[in-house]
Amino acid sequence: MRVDIITLFPEMFSGLNSSIIKRAHEKQLVNIKIHDFRLYSTDKNRRVDDYSYGGGAGMIISVQPITDCLRAIRGYQTAQKILMAPAGKVYTQKKAAALSRENHIIIICGHYEGIDARIEEYVDETISIGDYILTGGEIAATVIVDSVVRLIPGVLGNEDSASVESFDNMLLEFPQYTRPQTFEGISVPDVLISGDHEKIRQYRRYKSLERTYQNRPDLLAKAKLTDEDSDFLNKIKRGEDF
């Protein structure tokens, strides 16, 4: 996969040179390029923003530097072009999975009070990572890249890792433990060291449903629940433990 990011602040993406994304780059599974659209401004002082028509607080990013930067990217015509903005559709794991199947994505980061609305004529979609405001789209773009790259086959190493995580089945992930078996008087649940694989499966499903019910009950309406799940949920609602 190829990822191009259009931004005013390239230095904010230094974190993409570490951890799983770095390994994905070394394996040539992803190629990430950062583009400073200030370099494409036709203003003699490289200015990229101006006052808003109709008045209002703050400065608006001009459409010209961004579109010229976009057109300078090889293959931009066929790439999936994304604008990061609070007005976009809320990002989900399902969307991350869809983007991971793209060959080339381009992400445009807004800043200040936003971008001239005509930029929407040059992108395929607008995405928001949540109902809150950031100072710019750089952090949001990093979220997109991180969540997408880890889903590319071969990136995680263990292909099962991405298939049993939170949100994939519209349920939060069950709690997990490692050594030591007891830490400061808190022990790993007995069922996990019982060797009974069916009991372990049931326990993990129960705890996944319990977490979802307590923290994200809205997800349950979208989840595909079995008869066993419904039985577990009834016990959870009654306050019963596994």
C-alpha cells in the first residue's frame, strides 16, 4: 500500500517511523510519504491561509496550495482521497478494514478554522475520528494510518491478531493476562489456567459481552448475537459473574 499525507506540519508524523508501522515499511508492505503543501503556495511569502468570505473568526486554508500539492502526487487520480475534518463521517473499524484493501490512499490534513470548502470537489470522502475538535488533522491522519496499516496482511505477523480485536465483531475485547499468575494479591482467573478450552472460550465471550454492555451498550444493537450470547447477557444484566 502507498500512503501520501498532505500537511502543513510534516514533523508531526515522526511517530510513523517506529513500532509496527516501521516494520511494515521495512517489509515493503507500506510506503508512506509526507508532503508539505506550504511549498506549493503561489504567495511570495508562502502564505496558505486567508480571511473567510462573509466574516468570522480565524483563518481559512486556501484551496490552491492543497490542490497543487495533490496533483503533484503520482497516481493521485486513482487514489482514495480523504479529507480529515470534524464534519466528516465518523471513523470505524469497518472503514479501517475497507481502507486496508486500497492500493493507494491520500490523506489531507486541515488546520486553523478549516479549508476552503471547494476542496471537497477534489476528494472522495471526508472522515472524522470523533465528536471533538483537534487543532489540526495531523493526529487524526496518524490514527487512520495506524489503524489501516496494521490490517494489511503480513504486517502483524500473527494473522489471528487482527481478527479477534475490539470492534471487529461489534464487541469489546475480553480482558487478557500474563505472568506472574499473582501480582500484589491479584490473581489470574482460575478458568484461564484450567486447561478447559471450552470454558475458556465461554469465559472470554462472557467478559467481552460484559465489557460491551458496561462501556459501549450502543454496540450491542449492531452485534450478531447467538443464543448463548443472549443467555450470557441476561446473566450480566442480573449482575451475575461468570
